[in-house]
Amino acid sequence: MIVEGGKRRIPRLVLSLGLMALFVVAAVLIGLPQSIGLHRPRLDLLAAQPLKIQIHVGAALLAFCLGLVLFAAPKGTLPHRTLGWIWVIFMTTVAVSSLFITSLNGNAYSWIHMLSGYVLITLPAGVIAARRHRVLMHQRAMTGMFLGGMVIAGAFTFFPGRLMWRVIMG
Ligand code: HEM
């Protein structure tokens, strides 16, 4: 949260992502997708996946939502630290589980696995920076992982042909 002239402002990016997420949830709840010919998310496709993919997707979606809260809420407080540790656990789960998933490139790792390596290195670096009160380094590490990891990797998973695309559109 940015403090300006005594007033607290939520960063624009967080506000936009949060509003988009709210819009999607509200649209699904009121049945908007069905009214324009789309169907409900095919959760059966997710249920049919191996446990490693279910764990990966579950942890990723939780990390995305919690990440938005962490960006918007005051920093350095006890709730920030507690939720921050929970976010670290979710992100570790996302990155470690992804090491067992090879669906895009036959049985071999694909370029997306570079992101898993990036997260597994940057995550402890970001935590160590926070513990040493290196605020800027901590902020850069966590923001980079959220934008690069969650937003970009997350958006790629909704590309045609991939599982999340089929869950929403298939
Ligand atoms: C909202 C965020 C995310 C969602 C919904 C998501 C979802 C998925 C799904 C459904 C798969 C397997 C099926 C497919 O390829 O379509 C997958 C694979 C993968 N994900 Fe994610 N993911 C997210 C974030 C991340 C992040 C942050 C990382 C890196 C730390 C990551 C790394 C990977 C990797 C390496 C694979 C395997 C790609 C391959 O088969 O070569 N994902 N993800």
C-alpha cells in the first residue's frame, strides 16, 4: 500500500488485477458466460488430471489470490509476514510440483521450467532480503516473481490447447 499525503493508495496494478478477478467471479456467479453461449468451467477435466497437476494448479491459484492481498495490504506488519510465509509455501509448491510435470515437450523439460528454476532461486533470496531488512531487494524479488511467475506463466496456461484453456473453453 502506498501512503501519500496521509492517504493510503492501493497500487494501480493490484487494483486492476483484483477488479478483473472480482469481475470474472461475479460474471461466473450470475451465469454471464452461459448467457453468451459459454459453458461452466470444466472442473471435471481438472479432476481427471494426475495429483501433481491438481496440486500445481491449486497452489498457483491460491498464490495468485494471496499475492494480490499481500501487494495491497500494509507491509512489514505481522499479518504481512504471516501471509508472506504462506505465500512462500504456495510458490514453493507451484515451482516444485512443476518439476514433475512434462506435458508440453514430450517427456522432457520445456522452456517454462526455466521459470521454476528462477522461482526456486529468487524465493529464498527474497526471504533473506526481507530478514536483513533490504526492503528494495525484497520488493523487487517478490514483485518479479509475482509478475513473471504468476501473471505471465498464469496467462500462458490459458493459451489454446493447454489444460486451463480447455477447462474454460473446451
Ligand atoms: C495461475 C498460475 C498458474 C496456473 C493456472 C498454472 C497451470 C498449469 C497447468 C494446468 C499445467 C499443466 C498442463 C498444461 O501444460 O496445460 C502447468 C504446467 C507447468 N507449469 Fe504452471 N501454472 C501456473 C503458474 C506457474 C508458475 C508460477 C510456474 C513456475 C514457477 C509454473 C510452471 C509450470 C511448468 C514448468 C509446467 C510444465 C510445462 C511443461 O509441460 O513443459 N506454472 N501449469
